[in-house]
Amino acid sequence: MLARTVSIAVLAASIVSCMAAPGATPRITPGTAGAPREVNVIAKEWTYLPPVVDLVPGETVVLHLVNGGTEVHEAVFGGADVQRAWEEAEAAVAGAGPGPTPAVSVPPAVAGLRVVVASGQRIDVIWTVPVDAPSAADYHVGCHIPGHYDQGMRVPVRWVGPDGRPIDSGAP
Ligand SMILES: [Cu+2]
């Protein structure tokens, strides 16, 4: 009985700490090659969770991309030029039958990071965030399976400094 009471108290305390500051950004510890930071991104129709993805330029993360929807989705990390390149490349195969996206490619300079994930699937990718990524215009996460981007399937990236705090307040 005591153990149950204690565990309920711990659960209550953790719920309270989660609710303490709605909207506040939890401070993060940048990942390294030896200790990548875990980043969870859930894709579904027609958005991602979390609604803003925090990244530190130059850090190494292990991205867990989970498809919680019923359609094939992807996560493309990159600036406006990268997003446009994938949108155009994948539009060229629009109308293909159901199933995984046909293999498409873009020039390496505008490839960014692209991970395709089937319904119910989780893919883990170890990725080092480019140090110069914040210099790209409108860096964000987007899905370019034909029609998905137009449905609003994109979320912003918020750049975080080595101290774990947001670099600026540009992102919501
Ligand atoms: Cu999608």
C-alpha cells in the first residue's frame, strides 16, 4: 500500500512538473558523436509532433521518426531550397500507386536529410546537424509525398545554442 501511495505521489509530481510552465522550452543537452541526443518526431496526417523541432547546429542526434498515421510520410530537414527540390522531385511521380514512395533523388547540394517512413513504422537515424544549417533560409521539416506539403505538413526548426537555450525567438 505504501509503495502504491509513493508511486502515485511520484506520478502526480511528474504530471505537475510537466504542467508547470506551458509552452516553456525544456532546456536540452546537445548531442555528441559519442552520446547522440534522442529526438522524437511523429508524422501523421497532416502534421508532425512536436510542433517545433529543437536542434543545435553541429550536434549529433538519433532521430526517431515514427509514422502514427495511415499514409506513407517522410521528414525532410532543410531550408527552402531543399524543400522545393524534394517537392518538385516527388511531384514528378505523383499518381503512382499506393505503397512506399518511388525512389526519387535531388542534387546533393539540396538533399538535406530525408527519411521516409511507412504507416506504423519507426526509423532511427543518427544524424549530425550541419553547423551552417541556420544560415539556410526558412529551415524546417516538411513532407513531400505528393499533396502532403500542400495540406500543411511542415513544422519549423528552432535553433538552440550550446547552452541548451534557444538562440533567438524567431520560431514560435
Ligand atoms: Cu506526409
